[in-house]
Amino acid sequence: MVNIGLTGGIGSGKSTVATALRARGAVVVDADAIVRDLLGPGGGAVRAVVDRFGDEVVGEDGAIDRAALAATVFQNAEARNDLEAIVHPLVAVRTTEIVAAAPEDSIIVHDVPLLVEKHMGRQYHLVLVVHAPAEERARRLVEKRGMSHADAMARMSHQADDDARRAAADVWLDNSGTEEELLAQVEKVWEERIIPFRDNLIAGRIYRPENSSVLVDYDEQWPAQAARIIDRLSAALGDKAPEFEHVGSTAVPGMEGKNAIDIQVGVRDLHEADDPEFVRILTDLGYPRVEEYRLDHPTDDLPDPSLWIKRFHGSSDPGQVVHLHVREIGSAGWQYALLFRDWLRGDPGAAEEYVEVKATVDAQSSSVEEYRRSKAPWFNEVWPRIQAWARKEGWQG
């Protein structure tokens, strides 16, 4: 199954998106709805909340008076933390129960208001963020929920800002227009990304784009995309992979490159990468093993192929091409990937030359394999220059 995190600021339209996804067949786990049950009559959190905050927060029906509780904790960080310590573990238990009961081919959508604030993005295959401008959100809260404008703005000020949400978003749903425009975006991401991602996950296969340009303009989102990938990998692999690096063309600021995020995954011993559990973790995360790629191109001064062995994983997500290069930390391939990246970062002329080489070779190649083979001599040609640059800069990997 594919796990999706859905979030957005208060008044953004997140509930509209959740409803649309449910209508398309998603299993929606609504954190707010779970909390309402926990705080309702006989709910699992009522006794602990009353013990902590007193009888004044409970109504005549035995349910927690959420307005009274909100007034108690809203401006009190310690009280808010205590409430979260009571409620969040119970929400997690109920969430686990719902997910466990869902069919294996399900698309699980976790509707989590504080996903960004609690740094929960690493738990999901994808994070969808619903966005609307602050003033538009305030207007909706005033008109639809009866809040004062000041109260609406105060609530919003306690949530993550747009920059934090954008950094967490794999998919940015713009709800500054009409509901129809928002639903069209939901339909597009459902059909073109979520469904094929789910199908690829179940089949354990990578997404292979039909047409993949060698050169596209630099995308300011590439570093954030790499950061999210690394965060998920680190959480899933733990001490099985102690080092991660964003490498390749997308790691060089301002440089044109292929729209594919290259991540170097460092293991202490390459045999660990062949552990079935290691492979399973990456496959379940959406990065199946690709067996045909097991060797980097050796340099002339280190021609022994055994120094350049690696493992390679692709991506099941049709919305984000990812290459995982699993290498032994300190190996020739590991060092080369870091040094080559840093050389391109440190020498603008080298970056321009590399772009020209890729464009020329691509124009003369009829296949991906031919492109790779034709590009290889240039790497040997520039290797002495890279080494000279490293000595001059005192580079250490």
C-alpha cells in the first residue's frame, strides 16, 4: 500500500481534498476525527484530560468541551505539550488499527493538521500540502466558522509558515482559486501520480519515463527534494546506512542537468546492501533494486573494477525520478562521486563544460546505454584536472 500524508493550514481546504480522495477510493485516516472520538463521551482520552486540566473542561454529556480545552492550552505551551502527550499516542494506536485493517492495495491518506510542525513527512511515501493565502484562509474562517479575524490570524500564527510547508511538500495543491480548480488538481495527481505509484509499489518495479531529457534548467526545488528523500531513507534504514549525500548534476547549484535526483547511500560494507532486509526496506519505500547496474566506470589510475562496485535502486514514483547509488563508504566510487560534485560546484567553467559535453553526446546517441558509454572518455580526460583542483583546495571526502 502507499501511505500519503495530507496537510495544510487551518482554512486551506484540506478537508475538501480529503473528501475528494476518499471519493476516489482512498482510505482516509482523519486525525481530527480520531481526536473527536477520543474526547467524546466515553472516549479513551477523557479521563486523562480531566485529570490534567480539571472538571471545567468536561461537559454535562461527559465529553470534553473542546472550546474550553482550547482556551486553556492555546496560549500555554506547557499545557499544549501535556495535551499532545495524552492524545497523540492514542491517535497513533487508532491509526495503526485502521491501516492494519485496510487491504494491501489500499491508498492510505493520513489527514494530519500538524504534519509539518511535528516533522512527520518521513513517515509517508508522499506528502500533499494544500495551500491558500493567509488572508483568504482568514476570510473563510470568519465566514464559515464564525471566528473573528483576529482569532483566525492568531490560530494561523501558531502553525507552520508557507516556507516550511513547501519544504515538506511533494505535491503542492494551490487552493487560492475555485473549488473546481482545486479538485482538478486532485484528479490529476490521483490519476498521474498516486495510482501508478501504488501499482509500481505492489509490483516492486521502478518507473521508467518514456522520454527523459538529458538537460533541463536548474530547478530551485531539487535540494529540497533531495532533503526529503534523504530524510525518508535515513528514517527507514537507520544504522544500516550511516551516510547519505546528494550527488550528481542536481546537486550543483545553477547547473542544467537531468531531472533525476541522485542520492549516494553509504554502507560500511557493500555486502550489507545485499541483505534481503535492506533490499526489502528500500523496495517498500519505493526504491526497488535494479540488478543490471552494479559497476561505476573506473578511472585510468584505478582500473580495478572491484574498487568500483555498487548497488543501484530506482524509484517507483512517476512524479520523481530518483537514482540511489549504494556504495561502500570510502570506496573509489564513493570518493569520486563526492569529489566530482564538489569540483563542479567549485569550478563554474567545469560545470559549463560538463553541460556542453552532455548536450553533444546526447545529440549523437540513440540509447541511454550509448549515451553512458560515449560520455565515459570525458571523465577520464578530466580526472587529472579534478585531482589538481582537489590538491589546490585541500579537498577531503
